[in-house]
Amino acid sequence: MSDVIGSERSSSLEAKVASELSALVKDVAIGAEFPFASNAAVCYALELFLPALLRVRFAEWKRESLDGFRIASARKVGPSAVELAGICILISDQTVTPFCAHLVVSPDTSSISAYRVRVGEAGHGPLGISGPDCNSSGAKRLLDGLMARMESVRWVYSVDSLQSPGDAGERQT
Amino acid sequence: MNPGPKGSCARVRRFSLGSRLRALWRIFLLQRVLDASGKVHGYLPEVQDLRRYHAEDLARLRDQLRIRVQTRIAKTVELGADYGHDARILEEQQLLKSIEKHWRIASERRDWQ
């Protein structure tokens, strides 16, 4: 999958995400939630990795990145698959927006073999997905209420490994 | 004359409403910047607002920024850079320099509130 992002650096980033996630869910039963702290080692790699996936198809993400996560749910959904949902901080304006990432780690834990990443609800800001300020009570409300309405969230950005690299990104409005 | 009870109640009476409000404002400003994990998130203070901080709060912010900038740089070396993180590092470094300059000048004047 590192070919999709397309650089040696991304490859090491992907390897870092894969190995950290794998270690995190090693002893977790499939279907079970696992503790995921915002300062976990994997977080910084994910802050770079998820935008890198989005940049492949959405040019506007070249100037945007993520600066932190607040996790509402972290669940092991397969032998080597995890699903993370919560809110992430947009680095450009330090506001939060919801995200959901489904990541499948390869058997040798050296790469991400499949993924589906969804980020953002319609809002304001540079990408039109900015929500409340990251330290506000609005951010806490967004996080607390996210799982209850996860199925009805209208994601603005969505990428998955089934799309071919040449596909133009389709921004949902 | 009854000196009154010792402890916080006695001390609170010695401060004016204005000074207590100023203290609350400083704490509010600081909490906007430092989150529970100690990472520096949110809008960074403007340089012209630095004088509103209490010396202890500003020292705490400065120390957090030093750690955070070092951490960000170390992570950038380890995992690579991107436009957004580079811009944030630059912003935090500039704020850190401003705080250090403000601290130096204020220390020379000894004009901490």
C-alpha cells in the first residue's frame, strides 16, 4: 500500500503505524474494544499517515494535517483489523472534526493491507469541515455524541484501498 | 481585634474582586492553550497578550512549549514532515522566542504582576 502514497518516507510511516497497531491489539479479542490513549505512540504516526492517504486523492489536503485524536471507540474488528472512531484536530485552525478509520494490518505487521478512512462533517474553515475549537465544550459534546449517530454522519472526505490510485477524489458536499 | 480564621477564607478577603477576576482570566487563557495531556493545542496566545499572564503560568507555558517543540522536531526527524506540522512548529517556536524575550525584559524590570 505504500506505493499508493508513493515515497520511502511514507513506507516507513506505514510500517510504524502497522507495527504499533499490531502490538496494541495483540492480546485483544476480536470484537472487543481496547484502550487507546490520545498520547499513545501510534497517534503521532497516524497524524501523518491518515492525511497522507487523503492527499493521494484530495489535493486540498496537501496543506492540511491532523494534530491529535480523541478516541470515542477503538475496536478490534478482525484478526488484524482495527476500527478507530472519534474526533481529530485539524492542524491549520485547531478545530475538531469527526473521523473513522478502518485499518487492516498485513500478516507480517509491516504494512497496512487495506484501509477505509472517513474524515469530516460539513462545517467551516479551510476545508469546510472545521467544527468546534479543540479545547471547547463543543468538542467534548461532539466526541460524546459521535458513536450514537455514527451511521448517520455525512462524511465529507472518504478514501479506501479499493479505489485505484488514479481515481479522482470525490468530495461529498 | 479578631484576626479571623486562618486558611483560604482569610486569604481570599485580602484580594480585590479585580485581582481575582484577572487571576481567573489568566487561568482561562492558559487552559485554552494546554490540554489535559500537556500537548499544546488550540489557538496560541498573541504576543501582545503575554503581559496578561501570571509569571508562573507563563513559565509553565514556556516549559510546555519547549518540550512540545522538541517532541515535534524529534517526531519530524523520525517520521518525516508535512506542511501543516512544519507550520505549527514554526508558530510554536516563534511564540517560545517571544515568551523568552518577554520573560527576560519583565525580569529585568521586575514588573511581574
